[in-house]
Amino acid sequence: MSRGERPHRWVLLVPHHPRLCALMLVGAIALALVGVLKLDVQFDLIKLYATTGGMDDDVPAAQVVVAVEAEPTVPKLQGLAKGLAKLDHVDEVFAPQIPEQLRKLPPERRKEIVRAVWGKRAQAGWSAIMVHLDPDASSREIVPQIEGMVEATLRGRWKTVVVGVPVMNVAHANAARAEQRRLLPIVFVVFAVLLALVFRRVWGVLLPLAAIGTSALLVVGLMGWWQIPMGGPTFLLLPLVLVLGLADSIHLLHRYAHECDKGLEARLALDNALLSVGKACFLTSLTTAMGFLALCLTRSPMLQTFGALAAAGMGIALIAGVGLPTIALALMPNVRIAPPKQRALFQRPLGFLASFSQHRPRWVFGAVILATLVTGLVGTGVRLDLRLGGELPDNHVAKLDHQLMDQKLGGIYPLQIIVDTHERNGASNPRAFDELLSVVRFLNQREEVGGVVSLVEVMSWLAQAIGRPVEEVLGRPGQPELLRTPKFHGFYGRAGKLAGEAVPVPLFDEDQSAYLVWVRLHDTGARSWSNLLEELERLDEHLRLDISVEGYVHVAARAFRQLAPDLVGVVGLASVVMLISLAVAYRSWRAAVLSVLPLSLTMTTALAVMAVANINLSYVNLFVLSASLGLGVDALIHLLERDRELRPEKGNVAFETLVSVGPAISWSYLLLLAGLLALLSSPMRTMREVAAVLLIALAVNIVTTLVTYGVSADWIWQEMSKRGER
């Protein structure tokens, strides 16, 4: 079938109506510019983790800790606490103070007791004010207010550090904004240099750059119209659209240049180029978009949003990557693009691959299967975890401040534990207190725990104040109830009064049927926190009381537990979609089977790189796996399309296919890998990790695809011929 007789002539709509299409593109750009003005840059990690863990209606309030390098008795700290309490969206403020019952103790002992509120590992010389925020508080608004109040009150007399999840939210948003401004020009410069080497003409550089620039603008405009803020994984979207969206322009211009080199008139050359690569470009964009859409089935709202946006971005990149150069070439028929000098550069290595794979099929399949097994085995060592601030540069001020305060204050990440007796005034029962004591002792033995505040600590402080052992005051568990209960009740009443003076948070619920235990954990990651909560659940099985938990640590642990099912779901669904797409597009299950090897090796390579490089698999970089799968069939699709064109001709079709379309595939992958190399210069850790994983995985993918195609080309064609697909 000749090119002019082909179906799929819908691809000729743009060159035949260039002015109408240009007008539509200008209108889309105008709308995108309006959307850019609506774009917001913010990030709320607590809400994202809460909805990911299925806690949409139970989002805990955030906390900010103001740490001051001063003793807790400094009067200015009380003034600062009062000022912070007057700010909007602040619920409660706690500053260190010495209760009346403890004022007779020696000064050093009083300081130790006050510091005990902040953790068993808290260091001397630092005091902290805890600010409990309204659940609806905006990090972007409240954090500057708190920092301003600190500066206005203390006036730089003491070193002060403000930490907490809201502070990290603001730092992340600011870093993402700065990163976009710095990184995008670098990507454009790298692409401009390489495009100049490929096409050796100004238009060969300008058209692809204009296409990806338009794609990026349209994606950002779409985010603005949809009111999706730039934050979390979405800050990776723009660089990825630029890097991944260049391939379509490369294939179109490469084919157009060769059609012109045959002496064809510009209009016919453009039509032939579109008919040759149009369907392949559409299918590659479709499969990549489907890979991203698999993220929409996760429980994470940020991954769902990223998946939908990335899929839309691939569609936009296809329209701009093919449409804009086509419009320009149709309106300016005198523009000529020199064909790349690929014969000497690519003919020998591509011909060698075709010859080797056809003559050594067992070696090829054996090597690919062995590599898949080895990388898969290594990839099983990948670690799943969630870390606050993991996306920020290692030397970011906010990240360093949190690490410092985590050490100085003995943990800064809050967890509330409710120990419920299910009886009114049940907290006054000494047997219930014994079980509370076992819970607190368990917590104090864990390395993740930096501080515990509960009735147990208050009882201990009061016993120390009167100079008597706590066992003597409380009564030992083995003593008769008639002797123990009155003694316990007397001390219990005094402890309740002391708690009201010294502790910022209630230690009981309203009817005193439950104990409230306030815990602060070190930054050991959600994986470690999840293990702690699982151990606490096992402890609960041996108690008569019921234990439940709340707070940021809880939502992070719940989100972590959902990560593994989401990983399996994304990989499984994306893989099935890729296989079905190829089988339907080519009416050949053999084509789908052929894609299994490169897809499998690409996936296992990505996991192996993450395991070897000690890159934690988190919600921020989970999309790397879906991107690897979506991009993993791009080269195969272009090979199969060219194969169908050449099959009616005589000769070694696999060799001719590799030599004819292989250069365009190679150039597009070279520019893709170069763009990923440019992203490695990012100070953002997540950006570097994503770029490194995709770089190695896609390099392995292109080599695997080329060698396995040479082995299986004839086998696939036999099935397609039987179905009449010539």
C-alpha cells in the first residue's frame, strides 16, 4: 500500500489547514498565559499524607516549634509565647515554666525537670516554645507571621530556629520555584547545542525548542486553570515535559529532511513525513500517557494529580511537538532542514546490532533474561520510605535547621497516644495507671522516641519534689487495693494540679476516662515510625486498655503502609496496559510479547539503580517506574511502524528498518539522555535521583529494544501477515 493510499490521513489536517491550526494554537497560548497568572506554589504534606492514608476527615493540626538557645527561665520567652498566642490561626502556645510546686527545688534541678518535657535526649542550653496551629492554617501565611513575631520580640539576642512541618512546606515551595527558574534555561541550552549538531540549520533548532517551550507553557497554564499548585511531585513535571516532549519533533523533522533530500516538493515531503511518523508519534505519546495515568489508581492525591497532569502533558507535547513544526513548515515552504549525517555515524553500529541479533538469537535472549534476573534480584533491595524534606537540597537551611533541632530538642515530630479505660474517671484507677506505665516504659526504650509527656512523668516530677521514691508514693502493684488506692488518689490529685501548670497539653480527656500521652519522635523516617506503631499495636493486644494514635507521625506511617500496594498497582496496571495497547494497535500478540523483555529489563534496572544508589522509593519518585514503563515501548513502536512500511519490499527488512529509522530513534534518545544529564545538575535531591534512574533505565531500554527487535522482527511479521496487516 502506498503512502497516499494509507488510512490515518487525519494526520494531514494540520498541513492542509495551517492558518486555522495556527489560530487555534495562538488561542491556546493566550489562555495558557492567563492560567499562568493563576498558578500558585504551595505544598501541604500533612493533608497529602492524611488523604493518602485514608484519613480525609481526620487531618491533624500542624505544630511549629520555636527553639531558642537560652535557659527556660528567661522572662523574654514568656513574652514571646504571649505574642505568638495572639496570632491568627494559633490554637495553643506552650512556653517552659516552673510550676509553683517545684520552685523550692535547686535551680539546676528545676531546669532539668522543665527540659524533661522536651525529651529524654534534649540537650542543655536550649528552650522551646510549641505552637499548635488551627487545622485550616496556611503554612505560607502563618510561618512568616511566627518568624516576624520572634524577630520583633527577641531582636536577635539569642539564636532562634523555627521548625516544623509548616516550615518545611514553605521551604519546599520556595525551593521548587527557584529550581524551575534555574534549571529550565540549562535544559534549553543543552538542547539547542545538540539540535544544532543534528540538523545544522537554524530552523532545525528553533522549531523543536519552540515546540517544547509551548508544551511547557500550556502545561503550566493548565495547572493554573485547574488550580493545581506547583509543589510536591508537580515541581518535577515541567522539566520532564521538556525532556520527554522533544522526541516527536525530532522524528518529524528527521523524516521531513530525508523526504526533501529526495527532491520532493515541500508540501509533498511534509505530507509523507507526517504519514510516516504520525501514527508512531501518536502511539508513543499514548502509551507514555497511559503509564502516567496508572498513577491515578493510587491512594495518594498528589500522585493522582501528577498522573493526570503528566498524561495531559504528554498529549500537549504531542500536539505541540508535531503540530507547531508542521504549521511552520506548511506556512514557510522555503524552509529547508538538512538531513543529519547519520550514515557513517549509525549505519555500522546499527547494522552490527541487526546482524548479531539475527545470527545469535539465543545469546541475545539469554543475555537479556540473565540481565533481567540479576537486576531484578538487586532491585528487591530497594527501600521504601518517606522522609520530611527529602526533596530539598542536602545543604538547604530549613533541612539543616530541622536536623539540628531534632538533635538538640530530642525529637520534633509529634504523636499523640490515647490510652482509653472506657470508664468515667477511669484514669484515677491505679491498675489503669500500671498499664499506662507499661506503655510509657515501652516508648522510652525506643530509639525513635525523643520525648514523652504523660501522667507518669508528672508523677515522677512530684515525687522528686517531695524527696520520696515514686514507688512509695504510688504504691506497688502487689499491695492490697485498700492500702494502695487512697495513697494513689491523693498523689493523683496533686499531679493533676501540677500538670495544669507545667504541661502545655491535657493529660486526660474531659471525663478522665482516658490518658493522653504526648510523644515526639526523631527524624528516623516513616518506615521506622510505622514499625514503632506496629509494635504499639502488638502491645495493645496484651493490655485491658485500648490504645489509639493521632498526629503527623501517624498520617506519615499510614501513607507509608499504602506505598507498597500503590507500587504493585502502578507497575502491574501500567505493564498490562502497555501490552494490551501494542496487541490492539498491531493486532499482534507477538508484538506485545516482544515488548515484555525490554519493559521488564527497564523496570528491574530502575529498581536496581535505586537499590544500589540507596534511593528511597517514595510517593515523590514512584512515578519514575510508570514513566519507565510508558517510555519503554517508544522505540519499539517506531521500529514496528517502519517495519510495516518496508515489508512489501525485498531484502533484509530488519537491517533496513534499523538503518532507516534507527538514526532518528538514536538521536531522540541521545537528546533525551542529554536532557536527563542536565537535570543531574539540580541541587534538589529528588530531581537528581529521578534523572539518574531514568537516564540509566532508558539507556538500557534502547539497547535492549534494538537487539531484541532484530531477533523477533520476522516472527512478528508472520502473525501480522496472517491477519492481513501489510
